[in-house]
Amino acid sequence: MSTDLRATPFHARSAAANACNAWETRNGFTLASHYGDVAREALAARFAAVMVDLSWQPRVILGEPTAPQFASRLFTRDVSQLAPEEAAKALWLNDDAGVRGVGTVVRLDRETFVVISATGDLPWFRDAAVQFKAAASEATGQGMLALVGHMSDRILRAAGLDPSLRPMTLRRTFWRGLDVTLSRLGLGYELWCEPDDGSIVWDRLVAAGRSFALRPAGQLAMDILELENGVVRPGRDFAPAGEAGGPTVQDLGLSDLVDARQPFNGRAAFRRAGSPSRLVGLVFDTDAPMPETPLVRNGDKVGRSLGALHSPAMRQPIGLGVLDGGAPDSELIAGSVPCRAIALPILPIPAPIPPTTEVPPPPV
Amino acid sequence: MSVAVDVAVIGAGPGSLTAAAYLASAGAKVVVLEATDVAGGAGAAPVDVGGLSVPGTPATLHALDPRVVMDLKLTRRGLRFSVRDLPLVALRADDRLMIDRDRHATANSLAQLSHRDATRFDEFRRDLFAAARALRALWWEAGVPPDASTRSNLRRLGMLSAEAMLEAAFETEAVKAACGFDALQAGISPSSAGSSLLLAWRAAQEMCGLQGAVAIPRGGGPTLASTLLQAASEAGVELRVGTKVASIHVDDDRVRAAVLATGEFVPARVILSNLSRRATLMNLLPPEAAGFAMVTRLRDERTVGEATILMTLNAVPDFAMACPLARFVMVERLDAVVAAHTEARLGRIPTEFALEAVIPTASDPGLAADTTLLCVTVRPLPVAPAGGWPSHVAELFERVVQRLSHHAPRLRSSITGLNVVLPRADQDRVTAAHIASDWPARLATPVEGLFLCGDAAEPVPAVSCRAGRLAAALASAYLKWGAP
Ligand SMILES: Cc1cc2nc3c(=O)[nH]c(=O)nc-3n(C[C@H](O)[C@H](O)[C@H](O)COP(=O)(O)OP(=O)(O)OC[C@H]3O[C@@H](n4cnc5c(N)ncnc54)[C@H](O)[C@@H]3O)c2cc1C
């Protein structure tokens, strides 16, 4: 990673909107932390819509004819079964089944995959690719703007984009002179654009969203929305594994992202690591505890907490936790704080007003 | 597809024949698959020197496992030693020292240069041998936890370089250089942290009942190979020569079969490999089976090795006239060898290398009729010099002959034949951590049912057969109880 600060394709517009000059750095990019009021920005997704700059998220391209074979061994789910323009969430593990990363794997075409994650991990992908005669490189420069919220469909439609898209798919499209990609990989839609088109894309969405109370939101609001929806992010909610050791899938309650019927790196160690645990939401009565605080039920340790923050929508601290067994919906103590474990998502974003056309069910 | 066996062994080196013999004696159905037509490994095939067929390397043994000799009854099968304990004669431009098991003879010899070193040497050897004996808990058996003092010794040696150890012990260059030769093993630089473990490991070995001895097997390497082969076939091992293993079939993270170059499957519950960890995990397994991080680590191969030059002579070289039964070590200065190691690592033939010359025919004339056989080990050398070995062999011969000629002026005219055993490629990189690790860590692989049993699993690569014995124990336990 370069130590120079980089600007995303939306930086000019984001700077103009960032009246409080609240900036932060992620993956070397300068980004708006918030545009004045974190809570309002997070709430806006529930009542209207927000747009958030996600261009900082590292995207690794896996290519060459052997890429499908490579990708199917790299990730904990057989992504080589994806059709072009389909995506799946998956993990990648080190040899000891330590979780190095969590990300979204998108199949662009027969021989090309892109991995979108918060941590990148390009050297790992590159080293492993050698064995398969595949290639891994970082896609740089492209802009990615998330559009999240209740009104997002309507805004897209008003902007002249067709929002009918199944979750975990994408569509490349020509949008009034621009080559863009519209995807549904996270909490809402994402619009990918060429580096030079950032300002035009931003302006078009702002114009289309004006009558739907669209506003830009900073990274902090996105963190809140992600946590409310049960998204686990390495670096924020847990420290990812390195070359050896590290948190296992079971430690993080991410067994749902693993299909152990197919071989993948770390599978043998994953199988030895024991029975699946469960990722749950935690709602705290008072202050949120530090990550890795033991969760106790009737004097027995039953799990541990991961990341936590204050949810403006719930007016309460919330967090993620892992339960070794047993059901959520139970009263626990985290450190000294009483809390309740609930099934995820903790508080989903209301579904966008549905498109008029029928959408087939999502892929497996 | 052939008949399923309990254990398929890849390569018929000393380690794998040992493992096969132990396993078959314990009742397992074992097949050994050897690519070449000669079973016994690198040392078993004869080498042509000036039209004479002589036994290949190594000419001497220093690490053979006494338990293997006893358990497999190798002595009864014909393994004899023509010399049990070769003294070390250090030859330098201006001095000649002798380091012998006899402490008085050694002290007298060293006293020519330094009285202090003459007295220090005995203490040094006593301390080193005592520390090394304690470390046998780690190096001789699996699963014997070393006691606290041994662990602390191991930690100390794990950080100490051989160079620093010898610098601290002796004042004369000659003694440091003489003792330093044995630290030039496994491609490790004598100046690197932990290289003192190489000296300790050498000192922990026992040949013919003598600690730290170097012995010459009668008949050379082929004798050891044939006794091991005899033990294996008597135990019921099936040997298939001319049978190259092309890959290992893995299913569900477990070995299922050895796949031959002909496409034939040899189904097996356990596979033992006599090849390097690199060759086994990178070349024989499917790309993902060994683990991405493991393979990335293995990609880093060993860059420094050694060669043996075999010469037939029509006269005994001058340096060996008085006492031909010795290891003649030629190292001018230890620091020069450290520099040589760096040159070798960069792919160059070093300006100044270390030599060890042995004359096996002095004690075993039957090895080469009416001829003097001189085996010269050259360390350190690049495994893959720039431009490839063929373009450097003539230069190497010339420089080695030049060096030897300092101590044997008539050598050049007495040479009747020459050949060289070049540094082995595809060897694993050996680190101090590898030497200090325990047996299961070196024998096991990430794939269930696959174990190493050759040089790669030894703390320091050498003809020892200990890895074979301990791999057999691990494989037996696996056959009986499955993965731990
Ligand atoms: C120049 C030199 C000098 C040395 N000097 C000494 C010394 O003085 N003292 C000492 O103790 N050691 C010495 N060694 C080390 C010694 O030679 C080795 O320790 C010894 O050969 C044992 O090696 P091994 O068991 O790993 O394998 P090897 O003996 O090499 O056996 C491996 C066997 O596997 C076979 N094989 C390879 N690939 C396949 C395949 N795909 N399928 C089937 N079979 C296969 C090979 O043909 C071979 O027979 C020296 C080595 C070299 C190169």
C-alpha cells in the first residue's frame, strides 16, 4: 500500500459537500468521515437514501484461463460455479484455517473474477496464483458509489438506470454516454464508473435524488448501517489472520460462508477446528464493551463480542458477537454489561420500494 | 490400478528403505517405488572415474542411526567399517594440525600454535559433546521432551552462530578454521544465527559407538544400500525399480494413491516420500493440497550446497604420505568461508572455498584396484551458478587441483581420472528453526497420510536413516489410529 494519500474519483464532489472538513483515511484514500451529522446520515438510509463513496475498497482481479480453478480453491465456496455477472460472499483462509479475509467475489466473465473486500490481501492472492498459473492484480482507480436506502430504486429510475437486478448480481450498462456497472452486492446498489466520470455520476445521482431527499453519507454512517445489518468486516470487527494461526471461521461465526463439500485452502484445518458457532447481533443495555469481551450466560462463557458502536436508529449500543452454541434471543452479560443476543440482521434497512417487474429469486 | 497397499514409499533412498523395512516387519504391506534402475539412493549408484567404476558419495558416514543398525541387523548383513574414527588433519599454507580423539596427541599438535588453544580445545570438545548428548533427546527420538537445561541450551545455540562460537573459544585462525568445516553444512552460513546448532548436531552423532566420529564403510555407499535392501526385502517389502512416481492422488485432504508416470494408480493408505519437502509438496501434489502459505515458503529453494570431486590417482598425494587415514581439511580462514558463502548464495563459484579430502582406498583397497581414490568435498558452492554448472565444472576442477597441489605438488601428474557429484538441486532450505524443531514437525506434511522419510526430515541432511525409522513409527500409528 502506498503511503501517499489518494483521492477517489468522487473526491471533488465529496470535498465540496464536506463542510465540516471531517476526513479519514481508508486503504490510503482520503474519505469523508461524515458530512455534518453521522446519526442523521445513518437514519437517512431508512427514510430516504444515502450515497457513500466505496472507491477505497480494494478490488483484486483474478485472471487467466486457470482463474476459475484457482478461485474455487482460494475461496470457501465454489465460486467457479457462478455465472458471469453473478457474485457470492466468501472467505479466504490461511493453511491453518485462519480467516485472512471476507469479501464479495464477482465473476466478470469466464476467466475473470474480482474480489471486493476491505483488506485487499493482494500479496496472498498473487503468491497463491503462481501455483495455478493464474494472475492476480489490483484494479485501481475505478469509482464505486453505494446507493443505500428505501428510495434507491426510485432514484435510479429517475436517473435513467434500470434498477431491476437480483441481489448478488451486476449489470454492465451504457448510461447516457458513460460506461458504468450497476451491482447489488452490499446493503443497496453500487454504481461503478471510470475514474474520470466520478463527478458526472455524482452529479447525476444528486440531481435525480433531489426530490427523494438523497444525501451523501460518510464512512461512519456506513459502518453503522453495516453493523445494523450484520456485516462483519476484517480490520473493524476482527483482526484478520496472517500467514499462520489467526481467528478461525468458528471464532467468527462465519460457517455460513463455507461449503466444506468442495476443497479449498485450509479445509482440513477448518474441519479440525470444531463445530460451527453462530454470529449474532448484540444489543447492550449501557455502554458497548471492548471487542473480544466474553459473553456469559448463567455464569458460563458462551461466546465473545466483536465490534460494536452506537446505533442511532435503535438509540442503543449494538454490536456483533459469536455464540459457541445455543440460540440467540437470550440474555447475556458482556463483561459487566447486560445485553441481549438477537438473530441477524439487527435492524434491516427497509426494502426499497419494489420495481414493477418481477425479479427471480437470488442464486444459492 | 495395482493392488492396494498399506504404505507406498516414493524413492529407494536409505531413509525410505529403512522406513519400509520397519513397517513391513510390523506387518504392513509396503511397496517401494524407485525411479531409477538402482535402489539405494544417491549413494548406491557407482560413478565412473577414469574408466573405473567407483562407489559414489558419500565416502564417509557420520550420522548413521545406531538403532537402525541394531534393529535392522545391518552388521550381520555385512555393514562393516574399514575406519571407525578418522582424525581430522587441518592443512593450511603454513601449518598442519591434527585433531584426534586422543586429547594428548591433539593438545601436542595444537600447542605448536597456541598453548591456550591446546588447553581450550579439550574443554571445548567436552562442553560441546555434553550439550550435544543432552540434545539427543530432541534429535534421536520423537516425543521425548527435552529437559529444561537442554531447552535453554537449544535456545542459546539457536541464536549463536558457529563463527561466534569458535571465535569465543579459540585464538588461532588455524583451530577456528579446522573446527569450522563441519559447520559448513546444509547451505547455512557459519555467520548466521543458529549455525552453531550444526556443530552441536554433528557432535551429537555416534558412529561405531564413538561420539562425533567419522567412519568409512567398507565397500562404500553401496554396502549400506545393499544391507538396507536386504533388510527390507527380508521383511517382505516389494521393490519396484524403474518406476517413477508422477503425482500423489489426494481426495478429501487425504492421500489415496501414488500415481506413476505410466498413469498407473498404486492405492495406499499411507505414502512416505524420500524426496525433498519441496519436490514432494510442490511437484507431486495438486497445487492446493499443501496449503498456499506452505508452498509459498517452499518456493524459496536452497541456494548453497556442496560437491564431491572424485579422483583416481596413481600415487598417494604428498599430504597423505605420513598418515593416509584422516580427513584432510583445507580451510585457510573462517571469515573467508563466510565470505565464500555469500558468493555462493549469489550464484558465483567462491574465490576461496573449503575442502575436505578423504582417501577411502587407504583402508579399503578393494574399492578401486591398484588405484588411489581421492574424494574431495568442496563447500560452499552455488546450487545453480550463473550460466549453469556445465560451464563451471572445468574451472572447479582446476581450482580444486590447484588448492590440493599446495600440499601435494605432484598431484596433478598423478591424476588418472576425474568426476564430480554436483550440488543437489531441489533441496529444501534448512534453517536453525528446522534443526531445532521436533520430529513430527519435520516428518509430517499438511496432507493426511503423507510423511517424509528422507533427508528432508532429518534435522540436518545426511545419511542417517533416523528419519526413516521415526517416519515408520508415525506411519504405523496413523495406520492403526488415524490422524492424531
Ligand atoms: C556432493 C554430496 C556429498 C555428500 N556427502 C555426504 C557425506 O559425506 N555424508 C553424508 O552423510 N551425506 C552426504 N551427502 C548427502 C547424502 O548423499 C544424502 O543424505 C543421501 O543421498 C540420502 O538422500 P535421500 O535419502 O534424501 O535421497 P536419495 O538418496 O537421493 O534417494 C532418493 C531416491 O528417490 C528416487 N526418486 C527421485 N524422484 C523419484 C520419483 N519421482 N519417483 C520414484 N523415485 C524417485 C531417486 O532416484 C533416489 O533413488 C552428500 C550429498 C551430496 C550431493
